[in-house]
Amino acid sequence: MSHPLDPLTSDEFRATTALLSAEHGVGEGWRYCSIEGLQPSKQALDAFAADGTVPPRVVEAICLERATNRTFRARVDLSADAVTHFAHVPDVQANVTVDEWEEADAVLREHPDVVAALEKRGITDLSLVFMDTWTYGDAVMPEEWRDRRIGWSDTWVRAAEGANPYAGPVNGLHCVIDLNSMELLRVEDTHSVPRPDVMGEYVPRHVPDRLKGHRPPRKPLEIVQPEGIGFEVDGHELRWQNWTMRVGFNHREGMTLHAVTYDDAGRTRKVAHQLSFAEMVVPYRDPSIDHYRRTAFDIGEWGLGFMTQSLELGCDCLGEIRYLDAVLHDSSGEPYTIANAICLHEEDSAVGWKHVDHGAHGPSAEVRRQRRFVVSFHVTVANYEYITYWRFYEDGNIECEVRATGIMVVTHVEEGQPHPHGTLVDERTYAPYHQHFLVARLDLEPDGRTNTVVRSETVVDPLGPENPLGLGIRQVSTPITLEGHDDFRWESQRAWKVVNERSLNGLGTPVSYKLVPGGAIPSFFDPASPVLQRAQVIGHTVWVTPHDSEERWPAGEFVNQSRVDHGLPEWVQQGRSTADTDVVLWYTFGIHHITRPEDWPVMPADIVSFWLKPVGFFDRNPSLDVEPQPTSACHTGPGSCH
């Protein structure tokens, strides 16, 4: 039996497009920018869990009429086989599709004006050329084309077939293109830099011999579970140890986790309604001609789902693995399957807890190795790769880790030319400084939906008669209610708890889950910066809002060609209370990437993470009942472990 939170199937995508074609003529000359199954309300999900009442299966589609450059929002009730809403959304641009990106590359590489500009630089083999189209923000759009759906392109050229295109930037050559008509509007040919002798290759057959063979070979390292996996997969429901959750998937957020619960001695306890990423903002901090437009909203402008890669393409997961496929659609609405889109596996995670007791008969030890259950997916956003791991631990902790790898954007410079906004990574080649801001949407529900987010921080007691040695510290909790946002403070070790005052633990204190921040970075933007105005979410570490199913996108629903942030700043200005209610906690974290030579030509994974930790959610360590490791699997002396 399907579940209301299950992702759309191929048949449901086709049913949606068939209805919109029949009732509103959406077809030739249109693009489907997105088709998404909308989640039922929490009350409808409660009814389904209680008595099996199935809520309507509602789909939202964002459709683009190319000839008129108009965006339409459609709602389709598949349960009733009807279109319930179809309306023009004025003054917005929908997300860009993969089809548009690929079509723009093909059109630009064949355009006579682009060919001529390349020939002027001695580039004649167009099979080696790659045109990478980016989106615009309102502040940097050409005035004469503000009424169009436009993109701008970088130009790259490979040194040889199969070589790294991003090692060959064609400086000073950018194109402006109408993404509806695929008309080249302008070639911006501002300057040219002779290509230096760079080594920007990472594929073994292109890497010079002088860089190979300096490392001893690896010995085999095998991860086996001779009795099979320790988790269960039932459709999109996952069960491991005491954890249960459901996996979702959509074009914008990619993988999502829902209905996360923990079995506490036979009592099923809610932990989270949904965990996902709602936006990713990547501003490049180089005002030069090649980079001043380069600010990406990788979730809102493109979509993590559309960028998700099949894990058949490499060794991303080790051990006893199970996979889930994902189904999405192209811009004509035709569904396709991403095989092995989501990886599920268990990992050893070193020591979970241990103590050595020195008794009358010598020392004795109790030690428990820790395991974790990992749900992960991988996206490729042009030159960058992002791998997201959600890890669930036996002690009730949840860790979210993001690894950024791939290839940096680089620019060639003339001999002696300054490059103050980047790092020299190869001969006359610098990588600009930039930032990766991720926004996690954390709809936590510890034991229910009546919660308050509180700031938790350490303060120092003043020296005095009761604290003569200055030892005293205390923990202070302050509710975050009407202000709607807060910032990280290293000096007080500030964190945030989602507290349910209506559920008390065995000690009589309220249960909670705490966001332990990691990778919290400031925006480094002037408040008047146009970039910050359209991404005000990155100006604060956390935001708090009451749950609203329509409030999903922290920088606004339509960020392509946007001018201001229509998301969190506007929501918190409504003055709604976030005390003792259904709340959503938004966490902004990421990578302040001061580039380095060691990141070139392919970047070792840069890792950031945060934790969700139970605080008073349990009465004591919930992993006390973890079984000890069999002696045969332990290494306690010379020789091999078994």
C-alpha cells in the first residue's frame, strides 16, 4: 500500500501532464519547470495513521509558456482526476531546467559570433568547448532585457578530449542568452588572457607520469556483514534499531526525511516531522568582470533533485548497501528514473561508551562500539559536488554531514597581474574566494507539536564570595519568540533547543532536542549589498517560524532573477508567536572557502556538519542496552582482527 508521503511515480507524472494538456493546452511551446507531489497536512497524516483515511493526492506544477515568458502555477488533484487551480504568477521567473542548460550550451557553441570570438583566441575545435550558463540576480541584469528570461554563460575549453574543461577558462568571453527563444542577445568580449601551462587534470590518463607512482599501494579493506543488513526497507519506510523514518524525494530539495520516530522501550516517540535542505546560496566574493554575476541559488534556481546523480556512477558507498531509486521529469513533463539515487547502509562508528573500573581483582572494562545508520545522496551542480549524509545513532543523536568536492572555478591572469580576491593555484591561475551557505529546514517534534525554540548558552558567574576561584558557570535558556532569528556566539557556546514543555521526562523536566551548530559562518556582506537583499536568510544563523505548509523556501519561492528575499524576512515580520506551538527551525551553515593550492585540480572533500542531540528527551543513556561486541570481532593483542 502506498503512503501519502511517498514521492510521485512515473504514472502520476504522466497523469498530471495529461490533465494539464487536456484542460489548459500545456504542451508544445511550454516547459514544465517543476512537478511535485504536495505533502498532506499534518492533520491529514494523523488521520491516515489513525484509521487509514487516505488524503487527496495533490500535485503542484510550475509551467512556463515560452512565447509569452509567463509562469503559471497549477494544482492537480489526482484523486479526483481534475485540475483545481491554474493561474498566471506575475513578475517571477521559475527555476531553470537541465534541458535549458544543455540547449544553451549547444546553441552558443554553434553561433557564428561565438565561433568568431573563439577563433580570435585560436580555439577552433568546438568539441572541446563548453558553455556553462548561469542565472541572473536582478541587480546585475542588463537593463534592456529585464522583461526576459535570460542567462549568462562562462566559456571553457578542454586541453584534449576527456580532459577537465574547468582547467581552461576563456577569460573575458561571456554570452547573454534568452532561455525561452534560445536567442543569443550579446557576446561580451572584454579581454583575453593567453592560456598558461597549467596542470588541471585529475582523470588518470590525463595526469602526467611525474605525478604518479609516489604512494604505496593500498591494501584491501573490506566491510562485510556476514548475516546481512541490520535494517529493514518497506517501500520508502526505513527501520533500524529503534529508529523509524520515511524517505521522500522531489525536484527542489532532493532527498527528504519524514516521520522520524524513536522506539523508547516500546513507546513510539516523535522526533521530527521533516528534515531537509531548503536553500543553498553560493556567492563568489570576487567583483572582477569574470565573476561579479556569480551568485548561485543551487536549490531555488536549479534543484537538488534535478542534480542528483545515480550512485551506480562510482564507489560512493561501502559495505552491505541497499538503494532507493528516484523518479523525476524533464521539461516536457516526461518522467525518468535515477537508479540508485539514495544509499542506505550501516557503519561502525568507533567507541560509543566505555569505562575501565579498577577493582580489588584488577581492572575491568565495559565498552560498547557504536553503530550508525546512514541515509545519503549525491548531487552534481556544474563544477561542484555535494554529498549529504544523515546519520542516526543508537544513543538518539542525529548527525547531518555535507561534503563539498569537485572542481573550483578558476581564472587566468597576466604575468604579475594582482588577484586580491582569490588564491594562486597554478601558473597564472587563481581560484576566487567564495562561500557555500546551506539552509536546513528542521521541523522537529519532540513528543509532539507544541514546542518552543530556546537559545541555550553558558554564562560565567562573577568573582565573589560565592565564586572566589571563578569556577562557576551556569546555563541560561532564553525563548526565541517574536524576534524570529538568532546568531551563533562562540564565546558563550550558543546552541538552540526545541523544547516541549508539555512532555516531561522521568526527572520532571521538559523533553527537548538540541541543535548543536557546526560550520556556522557570517555572511561578510554589507547590509546594503544587493546580494544580501535577495538572500537575507544568510544574515543570521537560525530562524524560527510557526509551521506553515506554504512557507517552504527561505529566500522565497522564485529566486531566479530575484531582487529581494520574499521568504524568512517577510515571514518573521508577521509577528506570529513561536511559543508553545508547532515550530520550524531553520539553520544556516556552510563553508567559507578561502581557496588553496591543495584544492586543485580536484578538491578534497571539505566537510561541515551539525548535530541534533536529545537533551532530557531520555531519562538516561538510551544506548545502555547495546550488546557488547563479540570477543571474536575484537582486536586485543598482536595479529589480525576477525
